[in-house]
Amino acid sequence: MTDSGVFSRHNFDFGSKTMVELFKPHEGAKSFLDLGCGYGPIGTIVKKTFPFLEVTLSDVNPRAVQLAKQNLLKNDVSATVIESDGFNQIQSLFDVILLNPPIRAGKQTVFTLYLESEKHLLNDGELWIVIQKKQGAESSIKYLKTLFKKVDIIDKNKGYFVIRNKK
């Protein structure tokens, strides 16, 4: 279920789909955050695929939060959904955070989300992102290398980079 005013309302975004298909939680991972969840496809798929994870979804858009809750119910998935501008309403630490960065919000906002994600990861936690080459993948990688001990390009697919960053 989607609606106007949410990202990729007509179909599951190709970059997000690519990232979630490649995602595997690292050994010992228990907590997961879908940051900027939109209507909730990533968090829903991750919880159904890895039911042992405690999944949290968050978005700044109240309508997206409402849709994410409805989609979790429709798919018989239990997860926490939080309305939050970035990490403003999130105090928890996570083993894994997945993010399809809001490129249109600007580089400063995207880089702030990277920085705040690193601060909200447990030791050995991972931030997974997907970003198009033409939307700044290379500058993102350069910045992420200043925050994380290990930055790996997991895959490149039709101009999209899936990047795993280890704390």
C-alpha cells in the first residue's frame, strides 16, 4: 500500500530492491533499523526473511509512517515504527542500519545521516546504503571511509552501488 507524497510510490525502488536482495545480517546481529523507511518495504522484507531480528522502521513523513504500519499488518509482520527526522526520536543502538539516502534533501543531510548512523551502531555494527554513481556514490564512499573502519562495495548494478560500512 502506497500513496502520494512517499518515495517510489508506484513500484519498489530498484536500488532498495537490489540492496535488500543482497543484505545478510552479520553473525550475532539482533537489532535492525530501516532508516527512512517510506511505506516500509525494506523493513517488512527483512523481518520476513530474518525473523530473529528486532526490526525498527523510521521516517520523517507521518504519512509514510502510517503506511509502513499498515503494510506490516497486511504482511503479518511485527516491528516498531517511529516517526523521526533522522535520529531525533531514536535513542537505541543497532547492529544493522539500512538506508537509501534521501539524495534530494542535499549532500549535507545525507552526510549527517551517515554520521548519525555511525553513532547509532553497536560495536561491529554495519550501515548498508545504496546510492547511484551519478548521485554521488564516489563522494559518499570517500566520506564513509572517514567514519568506518571498513567500507566495502558489495555490488554495482545498473549504476547503483550497494555499500556495506563496518564500525
